[in-house]
Amino acid sequence: MTRQLDNVRILVADDQGDVARTLCRPLHKAGARLRFAPDGQAALQEVAARPFDLILIDMKMPPDEWGGLWLLQQLQNGGWRIPSLVLSGEGSKQQVIEALRLEAADWVVKDDAGSELLERCVRILTDRLDESLDLASNILPTPLAHRFAKYTRTTDPDKRVAEGLHTLESVFRFAAVLGMSSTPPSPLGGVTPDRLAAPSMGTWFSVCTALASIPGAGDDFTRMFSWLAPERSDHQSVQAFISVRNALAHGRSAPTPDQAMRIDILLRRFAHRAVSSWRSELAIPMSMTFDGAQYAVDLMNLRGVGKPVPSRLLTQVPVITGQAFLVSNHAAPLPLSPWLLTHMEPASGLVRCLQFDGLQRTRGGLTPDTPFKYAQMDEGEEAPTVSHPQATWQTVAQWFTA
């Protein structure tokens, strides 16, 4: 029997640890994975370190007198959108109003938490998961947004399972692109050159698990992969979908209602965590100027399934115009080429994203100059051939040498 909060990850920020654990017993019994922080500063560090689906915030805790408001303000300033529920005591009505202004989803009086907390948490999470797929289609980087949009539109039960598995594979692939762009090359345990030369869904998952074990793996990759599998113990449940995909692809079985439900839950939970915690932009620099102190870069942000969104970036580091970067406030722009390339359609202004999809096989086998293959991430007409000077086997080979 599935419990109401099975595997839901909840952060509880409260300086009265014993009281908080008592109040949260119904959540634990309902299957929630709870983590406790004694103050706002510690809670902010927890949010930066691991994924959470919901935050419970005590209003009256450090820092200062109303640390709950401080934490909500820091979350808002930092671009976090994790839903929060405020725990208030007597005489804090004005602070509750301020918390709701700072986008807290709901509030519960501590004295009533024993009878109300579970129901309120379930309601907040149900609402967020219900809207998660649409939000993913509008907010996430374009390569992921297209897949989530297609999954959302698919209504035939069998086709929806197949499309859900394609969407999951696109998450593996995009996470791998982030990881290979941001992690110093190191041997990928469990992945052979032949597998990466013709990658499957299982290959992408193996690449992600191998990257996750490398010290110094990129933060954005680590965060994205954790939205699918926060702990190593979660890897097996995610990997099980690869077996489902293989069985369906080879006609050994037909999709079942249980498989449809499980893939939908996984995708919605990933989408919820991604929308709540994604704070970077996939962008193309269009022009750049230097004033002697810093570079001003005009960007086109590739967000959602629509046209690119113009923006501007000030940076100390020059970038190459026309190539894809990951841009954020907490790190220097990260070049994603040659693993992800883009092509702008002159007539429509739409940008096509093409991701590494193996190597072009020849009779002579792999040579240093064997070029990359690319797969387009949208449903438009076939994208034109793109290339990059580093898009060769020589770049891939770095991941297989000590």
C-alpha cells in the first residue's frame, strides 16, 4: 500500500529539535524522508546541498528573532521556488502575513500541527505535482521542455508510457551533457567506448552514475541528477525503467497501468524538484562588449518551448558568441560545446538544440577524427548538419584514459 508521502523529501527548519520531531511524526509515518535544521542558516545550507520537495519553517528561530522570515527572504533572493509551510505560534499573525507575502504556500499554528500538518503538506504537494509538467514545459531548458511538453500532450495510455520513457532518457542525456561539460575528464567506470559511441538509455544512466562518483563533478549536473536519484539507494528504482524500456522496445511486453503510474510519478517529482531548484539558464551569447573592467553579453535564453528570451549578462570572463552556455549567478558561464550545439532558424527566430548522440561509424573503426553524431531535441523539421572542431572521438577518448 502506497503511503501519502512516500519518498517525499521534507526539510524542517526549527530550533526546537525535539518539538519538531514530535510534530512531524505523522509525516514520517506517511513515508516522508525528514531532515532537520536548527536555524535559517543551516536550512539554507541544506537546500544548497540536496533536493527537497517541501520546507517546514518555524517562524521564531535564529538568526535574529524571526529567522523564518529571514530564511524565506533568502530563498526568494536566491531564486529557489521550493514550496514552504510556515509553523507559527501565538502572537505572530503579522509575521504570518509577511511570510505569505514572501511566497510561503500555507501556514499552521503549532498547537494545531498534530491534527492539521499532514493534510496541509499533502495538499501543497498534490497541487505542485499536478502543475509540475506544465511548469517544466515553460521553465526548464528547451531540450527538456520539449520532451515534457510532448509527454503532457500524449493521452493514449500505451503511447504515454513510451513517451514518458523517452522523456526520462532526455533527462539522463541532458544531465550527462552538463556533467561532461563541467567535470574534469576521468575514466567513466562501467562505460566502454563502444557503448558511448552508440549510446542507449542505459548508457546515459551509466554515464550519469559514473560522473556522480567523480570528485569535483559539476554542481549543476550533480543537482540535476539528484532530482531523479537523491541517494545511491534510489538508483535501482530509476534504473528499473531501463528494463521496462528494453522490454517494450523488443515487444516482450505491453505497458501496464502500474508502469504508467510509476513513470508519471517519477517525471512529476523530477519536474517539481527541477522547477523548484533550477537557477541557471541555457543561453546563447549573441554579442559582447568590454568596457575595460568587465564584459557585457547580450544573450538569448533557451527556456521552455517558445522563442528565446533576451537578457544581458555582466561577466569577468569572455565567451564565444553563437555557442551554448549554462549561465548562472553562482558560477562563471559554462560552455556546453561540443556536447550540445545550437542552430538558429533565421525565419522564425527559433533555436534548435542538438545534443551529442554517439559517433559516426566508419569501416575503418574509430580514429581521432571520427566525428560526433547529434540528435535534435524538438519535433521540428530535420535540423541542418552542425559541427564543432572538438566534436571528435579524440574528445570522447579523454573519458577512457587514466
